[in-house]
Amino acid sequence: MRERRRDYEMMIVISPLHADEESVMAIVDRLKQTITDQGGELTDLNYSSPWGRRKLAYPIREYAGGEASRRNFTEGFYVLMHFTLASMKVLELERTIKLTDPILRHMITLVERRKHLSRDESAAEMAGETHDDSEEKEKEEELVEESDD
């Protein structure tokens, strides 16, 4: 049975201790390799402005590589990735993320594809009508006009 491929968006926050260009690219390459090994495809990668190194909304206590105690991080390096992957393979990607120590936080969300509607259809949808309802109303009006004659 063929699995359905879906579009996902993933945001990761990398420790500022590993925020140099080489370390970030190594982490991204590891995740990209995991996605392609699972039969997925990376469609977009963004860590430039407004992403990149940013101040966190709240401090994150996390173990830093090799240290015995937790450390408070107030900054992180944000990376935004878009990819397609079979829904059953996302667990393997999350496993890889959890085993990658420099990643402080991550979030994977499903991106819903929206059907593009014409202006008339979207106006009818906002008014609570569907395209079929408006056709039925027109037919009813024609029948009323014919019965009046």
C-alpha cells in the first residue's frame, strides 16, 4: 500500500554554542539526509532574516554538550524547513531530532493545501452559500416566474 505524502513545516531552534555556519549546516544536512532516506523531499530551507540568531521569548534550560549541569539559554539559531514526507515517516525524523543534542526545541506542523477559489465563489462561501445553492435558487426563481405567467 502506498503511503500518502504530505507537506510539512518544521522550525528548529539550535543552541547558540553551535550557531556557527559549519555547525548549522551539519545539523541541517543531517536532517535533510534523514528526510531523503525516508523517501521525502526538502522543498525550502530558510535561516536568513527574519530567522537566524534571535533572542528567545523565555530562557530554556538544557544540557550543553558534555556539561554535567543544565545551562540557561536566552538566544537560539532558528531554522525553518518545508518538506514533503509520508505521514508514517515523521516519527523517524522526530527521533533524529531528539538525538541531535544542539537542537533545543523543534516543532513540526502539517501544512494544509487550500483550494484557490474565484472571487465569486469565495464571496458566496462567505455569505454562507455554496455554488450549488445559488444554482438551485436561480432554478426556483425561473419556476416561480413561469408559474406567474
